[in-house]
Amino acid sequence: MSSTETNDQTQDFSGPIPTFVLVRPQMGENIGGAARAMWNFGLDRMRIVDPRDGWPNQKAVAMASGAGRLLDEAGLHENVQSAVGDCDYVFATTARMRGITKPVMSPERAMAHARKITKEGGKVGVLFGPERSGLENEDVALANAIITAPVNPLYSSLNLAQCVLLTAYEWRRQTQEVVPEYMEMAKTDWASHVEVQKLSDHYEETLDGAGFFYPEEKADNMKTNLRNLWSRMPLTKADIMVFHGMIRQMKRWKERG
């Protein structure tokens, strides 16, 4: 990961969280995939409404992998009203215009609003529709707001687990600062100014002995450009050792010749 948060095994997943409600899911694999997506971002409250292939579902368990606990603890409901009955605010995820007057939020805005509600002690539910057709208007009518992602209008259908993953990621962004970029140091540290200077000296001395700085009237400017090159490069201690080793090996090869 080059521009996402660090892979910290001590992340804090405590605190109030929303409940994700899978409405009439059709495939056990997608339920399992949704469980994995939720747990990736610290969410473990799942409710399932009238799953097509019954419950429990072994295909869901197999797909959930290490997130099987979410399935074990998932609430099973006969209808949406029951699944969101204890919620203070409900979102419905859909990419289709419904002809229903409701606030329509991006996943980012929706999860920021969900965070505010849960911090104040409220319970939030998020509805995700079945794979084939999505939520029905009767389901959306029970929600306070709609979540819609800026997907391709010519192909707006998201897989159930993908939709859950997108929403869960935005929730996580509201609960933990996401570092936009960091450097993964592979068992090394940044080289000090002195180390870079010694490397520059090593190369300048070797190149000078090889007659590189020619003609003489351009030598000073060439050396300045070379030193500037080294100072611009973000070198690690390991890099410094490699560059020193390269020039030493070239000297040995020349001496053998």
C-alpha cells in the first residue's frame, strides 16, 4: 500500500458503529464477502433480511474466511421493518433514481453524518439491496436518506460485497485519520548528510581519476552538477552502501584488466 493508512495491528475498533443490513441477499458468497469487507474496516454488526438460500449458509461461511464471527452473530429478520426497527437513522444504498423525495448523499458525506449520529448515542442502519435488482421502493421509503456513489452511469450496478466495502471504507475514514502517503522503510534508515557527502566525494574522486571531468574548463561545473544530483536524491543507508559497492567493484574490474 503506497498511499493508504498503515497496516497497524493495534488499530482501535471500539466505539459506536452502524449496523449493515443485507436485504434479501441472493448468494451466500456475497454475504461472506460482505462480512469480510465489514471486518476489514472494523464493522461487525450485520443483519440479514430473508436470504434467498436460507440461513445459515455454508458458502457464506467459506467466503467469510476470518470474518466468520460476523455471520455467527448476524441477526436474521423476516422483513426490513424488523431489521431497522431499533435504528434512529437509516440509509438506503442505491444507484437508481427512485422518484422519492429524500436527501441523497455520497458515501463520504453519509458516513460523516452517521459518525455524528452515533457519537451522540443514536443507532444507524445502512440498507444494501439484493444483487439482481437492488432495493425496492418500499425498502427505500423506510430510509431517512439515500447513499449513491459516483459510478459510471452506463454501468452503475455494484456487487453487494463491493458496495459494502465502499461504505465501510468511508466509515473508517471518519473514525481514524488516513495517512495519504508514507514511506515503508525496509530495515534501513535515511542516509545522513555526512553519508551522502562521503558518497559524493567517493564518486568525484573515482571519476576524476578516470578522466571524466573533461575538458578542464568545464570540470568545476560538472562536479557541482554531480554534487547537486546526490543532494536531490532521497537516499537510504542501504542505497549508500550499494553505490559505494558499485564503484569499488568497477575499480577492482579495472585493476584486473
